[in-house]
Amino acid sequence: MSDLKARFEQAARDVQGLSERPDNDTLLRLYALYKQGSEGDVSGPKPGFFDFVGTAKYEAWAKLKGMPQEQAMQQYIDLVKKLTA
């Protein structure tokens, strides 16, 4: 396993232990970077109109389309570091 992947997985564990819940924009950013880093470009159909949370998550992830997975992993790690500092 690469060092980056190990640090990415550690950041995913660290985020679970945050003492304060981040604001919604930060949560969406974390979600999108995690999905991009772990799965790559957005896939699957966009959630229905009345699934507001699902739609917001989908759109946040879709904005990162084309970003290399390694870059998304690093940005995720950096963001989690800021939140846990």
C-alpha cells in the first residue's frame, strides 16, 4: 500500500473522531474528496429532485470530475489535518 493511500485511510479514520461537526460546506467537501480519492470520477445516476442531501453530495463530487485520485487524496488529508489541528 502506498504511503499516500495509508495517510488517506488514516485521515478517514481521524475525521470520525472530530470533536466538533464541521459545517455543511466542509462536510460536502470532505465527502466529495473522499469519493474522488477512493472511487474516481462520479458515477451512477443523479439522485431525484427531492433527495436534497443526495443531490448536494452528488453535485459536490461531480465538480471534481477529472481530478486525479492522488490529488483528491492529498486534498482530503490536508483538509482533515486542518480540522483536527
